[in-house]
Amino acid sequence: MHDWGYLVIWEFQVRPGMESRFEAVYGRDGAWAQLFRTGEGFGGTELHRDRKVSGRYITLDFWSSEEAYDRFRQLNAAGYQAFDRECEALTESEVEVGSFHRV
């Protein structure tokens, strides 16, 4: 179990044929997690593939607090945006499902 207080969930529709590459980039040890590991308070990421809808994935990004996540986004805005642009070719859509406080 993650030691976290704040969770951000993203949904992706991956382009056909790009699933393996997407999984490598957004998986637990991929470039997405490596970028986040530079942030204080990052607790890990999980990638989940929809078992019924082809190419549909969600990421769960665990943070110690909303403040830690916000601080990471502020300090790493340029790197985060560059990473997002680089990965656009992998997906048809990317939607932030929501952010959640642990209760």
C-alpha cells in the first residue's frame, strides 16, 4: 500500500499499435515515473489497462499531499510540458479524471 494523501488519475486512449511503447513510458519504471521521482513527496505511479475497451488506460499518481504535487508541477513545469508534448504521438486523448484526497 502506498503512503499517500493525494492521488491524481489520468485516462488515456492510446493509438492502435502504440500500446507497448505507451506501457513502457507510463509504467511503474518508465519515463513518466522517473520524471515524478524528482519531486519531493512522490509516492509512486500505477498504470492500468482497461480489460474491455481496447487502448484505454489510467494512471494513478500518488503524492504525499496536494502541496507536494503542486510544488512539483511549479518547479518542473517546462520538463512536464516537454514530456507531455513528446508523448502526444502515443495517444488519441488524455483526460485528467480527477484528483483526490485520502480520507
